[in-house]
Amino acid sequence: MRVCHVTCGHSPTDGRIFQRECRTLASRYEVFLIAPNTEDFEKDGVNIKGVRINGGKIGKLFHLRPFLQKAIEIDADVYQFHEPELLPIGRKLKRRGKKVIFDSHEDAPQQLSEKAWIPSIIRKPLAEFYARYEKLVLKHFDAVVSVTPSIVERLKRINPSTYMITNYPEFKEIEDRRKFGPYVCFAGGISPQWMHDVVVESLDGLNVHYLLAGKVQNKSFFEKLKQNPNWPKVVFKGLLPHNEVGRLMEDSSAGIALNDYVANVGYKMGSLGNTKLFEYMMAGIPVIATDFMLWKKIVETYDCGTCVNPHDSRAIRTAIDFYINHPEEARRQGDNGRRAVKEKYCWATQIPVLFEMYDNVIANE
């Protein structure tokens, strides 16, 4: 059985698409992954095929034909698509008798209504148009999958064969090297949505350093960040290899996961699509996280951190100060978080659902 995943907006080694879904499926099927702007290569049993596109977010809308041609060339039995832009290709392959799955990482209609790069005057009409098109197309697909209960419930009304496969990390047993030192950390995108400006502001008066690692996604925001009087308390590491990110967390008393409400699909409800919360939990350090309803329920149920309004620098400062000055409590909450990931919030719990979906899709005539 040949399976082909297709993405026009993610890297060929994306955490959800490649690391979790494709590598897992490769234990049963012959798996291909079509991805943008990469060379062809094979990794962990997955055959990656590159398609060249130009023009950024808008440009890729006009360069989809090579994805269709590559998909036809691979001639898979089942195709799984990962962006709304690819729905027309899925529709064409469905007409050719192929099995088609759509993986809705986000709530696309809501996301379109909020995207800053889309002119404000057309955001709402575009979101409404996409919502109608989505209903038209997805009801004919063999399955739909998403990561968050609210999105799954909405999509089930379009296609009953909708599954929730959440973006939990792969749990790994590690040697306990946690130091709970005078640091808090963040590893990920350096952009306004992660509230770095408010975090840096909250460092005022604290004997602590902010270990900041990741790719600068917004240069003007980063330059403004460096003008903050508390910038000397920031240790900027840049983009780090995975093993060094682990050491960053080992040194820290807490991990920062402060995502802005308006940058998150689901607003104050939140989403389980982002792995930041679970990465800190797995590392065994408490989390200082946005008080999204979904995140807050997890953090409070397992007593593994503190949830705050991401715009409230005083609340953030209080949380940081507490963990820096109470290392035993930080360790206890960190242990709780790691236990929760091992028992419930890890990729191993999602694998049976992934295979159940594929079994049903393949069996369905």
C-alpha cells in the first residue's frame, strides 16, 4: 500500500507531518512526502520528493500544478494533504479514484479572518468563501483529521469520518540533569505572537536571565526587543540543534509558553496544535503558559505550572519569581508535567487513532 503526504507550506522534516505521521506510517506502508523547495532524499523510511515554488504565501497559490503532477507521478493509493490551498488537488485526485484525507492543522476559516498579511477589506469575504468551499469539498473526502476538539466537532458536521489526532510530542526517557537555575527559557519562533516583549518587560527587578533560542521571524520586532532596558538579562542563543535545546531546558526553572490570544486560532479557547506546552512538560520543568481554556485545564489538572494573561507583565513576573525562588516546588511541578506527558499527552497515544483512520479509509469502497 502506497501513501503520499503533500505539503506546500511546511518543511520536509516538519514535526507533525514527517516526524510523527509519516515516520509512523512507514512501519506499515510505502510512504512518500511531497514538500516545497527541497531536494529528493530518503529518511527514516520516508521518500521525500521536492517541488520548487516561489512567491511566498500568495505566490504558492499560483504554483500548485507541480504538486498535482508529482502526486500523479507517485501514483499512491492514499493521499493526505496538509494545507487548504491543496484542496483542489485533493479534489482532482479523488475524481481519479484515489483515497484522500485532509489534515486540518488549524481552523482555516477563522485563521483567514485574522491573517495580517491578507488585506483587511477582503478577510471576512475570503473566510466565508473558503468555509463554503471547504464544505463542498470535504464531504467527498475519505477522512478528515484535526488536532483540537472544537475544530474536530465543526468538521464532523461536514464529514462524519473526522478524527482527532493531536500534535503531542514523542516521549523519550532521559537522564535527569535538571538544575533549576536562575533562568527561564523559550525555544521557538522569535515573533510578536510569543509575547517576548512582555516577557522581557517582566524581568524588571528579578535576578534571572531569559534564555531565548530560535529563528528570528520578525526582524523589526527583534530590533525593538533589543532596545528594552531589560535586554541585558536576555541570553539570545539563535537557532539551536535539538540536543542543545534540551540543555537549555535543563538549566531553567521554568519554560515560557505565552502565545497571544489573537495570534491563536481559537482565541481564549486555545488549541492543542502547538507542542510548546508539552515540550516543557516533557523536559520536566514547570510551564508559565497562556491561560487558554484548553491549556489551563491541563496545567491545573496535573499541577505542572502557572497560567496567566500573556499581556500581564506583573503576573508573569510573579510566576517567574516564584519558580526561581522555590526550586523544590519547580521540581515537583516539573515531575508532574513529565508524568502527564508519559501517561497521556504523548504521540504514542495517537498512533492507534492514526492507524484506525487509515484502516477505515483503505477498507472503505
